[in-house]
Amino acid sequence: MAKVFYNLPMKHMGEEESRVMHHVLSVEQFDSAQLEELFIEADQFRDQVADPEQRRDLASRYVGRQLCSLFYEPSTRTRLSFEKAAANFGMIPISTENAREFSSASKGETIEDTVKVLNEYGFDIIVLRHHETGATSQAASVSETPIINAGDGKGEHPTQALLDAHTIFRKFGRLDNLRVAIGGDLANGRTARSLAQLLSHYKGNHLSFVSIPELQIGEDIKVKLRESGTGFEETADMYDALRDADVVYWTRLQRERLENPDALPKGGFTIDALALEVLPQDAIIMHPLPRVDEIDPQVDSDPRAQYFPQAGNGLYVRMALIDQILN
Ligand code: NCD
């Protein structure tokens, strides 16, 4: 098995007691060999799930193991695809979907204490989404149970980037030498941040960040791009970026992370029939979803629209990730 996971010594333990644990916290943990292995496995699971006999075999693979999904923020795809992935292996998913309101967090409990308690219960994996940037790393620092970051505030969403990369790889057979237009709320969107970082691990990519100045991608990401020699530009001209794009990665305004979203200038960033006219025929349009109004539903029937299959890929990538953790 490839060493996919970040080795994180427990902060509260002495040197001799310190154990190595396996968490998935950031795309920075993955190199190209690990990613390729994950994609191969994801495609194998895709085939197995499609075959009734193999699907039955898969369902006994991790019987008796349990996955806890602890979500402090709303989710449809991430939570349900992780739980479905676990169920496909015969695992029992146990879930709290609005932990910000319904867990002891509402009484003032820290994420560290909550995770220490879940460690006592002996889950095999904890999938954690939290509204605070860095909360998943804090949780991992006190957790022997593997933690998977399912999105931490404005920080990262590594498993989304893995399924995004898988989607790109399935189309182009590579993750290098691509022109990628990443648009929307790049200041607050963690999926765009994770994908940009992941693409910077590959040679020859060129990223066009399409947004208004108020919502441009963070300086920390730009520093990483410069350090890795990944070309990028920032523009408010969507058409300019679409004209020669291989991949269009569009995202919504993260209203929940903005104090006054309605004060922002509007318009000019909707992928619609006109935008399709300038986009190359063999490009793909991606979106982590949910979309609000930044992609016109008219676009859905265009063969370049790949956001629904992209979401579907998440199931198999997450199965592969669970398998690598438990195997
Ligand atoms: C994303 C997220 O939670 O960051 N959703 C997802 O997991 N597909 C994107 C978003 O909410 O805009």
C-alpha cells in the first residue's frame, strides 16, 4: 500500500509513547504515484459495484467496521458519498449531520474533547467537516482514529480535490500541462484552494483564476504556485479564460462565509449558452456543487458539462480512500 497518509505524532504524548497515525488532512499529503494508485483503485471499485456478484463480495469486506461522520456544516455529496462508500463495504455509518447545533459543541465543547470521546467509542474512521479552518488538524492532533478532513472552513477540502483530479484524469489521462480556469468565490471556497494546490504538484499546468478582486484566491495559495513554478493569472474576464481552457472549474459564492454578500458587485460570471460558444469543444466544465446561479441549467445537456458525473466519481474515490485506510 502506498503511504498516502500524513504521519502525525500525537502532540499530547511523550516521545516514547508517540504513535504514528493516519489522517487525511490536506492535498499536500499526496504525490502523483499515490494519486494514480488511488485512481486505479477507484476505477476497480466502480467496476465491482456495477457487477452484482462482486458488489455482494464487496459488501462483506469491512463488516463490523464503523465510520463516524461528524458534520458541523451542511453537506449532501460529501457526507452521503462517504456513508454510501462505507455501506458498500458492509460498514455501518454512524452520523451526526448538524453537529454545530445538535452536538455538545452547542454547549461549548471543544472539537478536541468531542474527538477524544469518539476515540473512546472505537470508530475505525472519523469523517469530519467543520466551520473553522484548521479544526480538522486540531482534531487529528488528539485522535488515534484516522480523521478525514471533509472540509474545514475556508481551509481545504482534500477529498473533493481527489475526486476532481480523478475526473480530470479520466478525461485527459493526465494531470499535467493543462489549462484550468477556476472561477467564483476563490477567497472563501476551499475546493478551489485544494484543487489549485493539487494541480501545482504537476508540471506545466496553467491556472486562470476568474473572479472579482474581493474574491480572489488567497496569497498562501499564490505563494505555493510560485514556489512550484505553476503559471497562473488573475482575471475578471471570464471569456478570456474560457477561450483556451481544458478544464473549467466553477464555484458558488460562499454566502455563509461572507458578512455582506449582497454588497458585492454582481454578474458576468455565469456559464451559459454564450460562454459555451467560446469554450473549446473538448473542454470539460466542472463544479463541486451545489451550484446556485453560476451555471445555467441549460448547460447541463452539453456534453462538456461533467459536474454530475464528477460528483459520482466521489463515491469511488472515497471507497478507495476508506480501503487504503483500513487495509
Ligand atoms: C463544497 C464545500 O463544502 O466546500 N461542497 C462539496 O463538498 N461538494 C462546495 C460548496 O459548498 O460550495
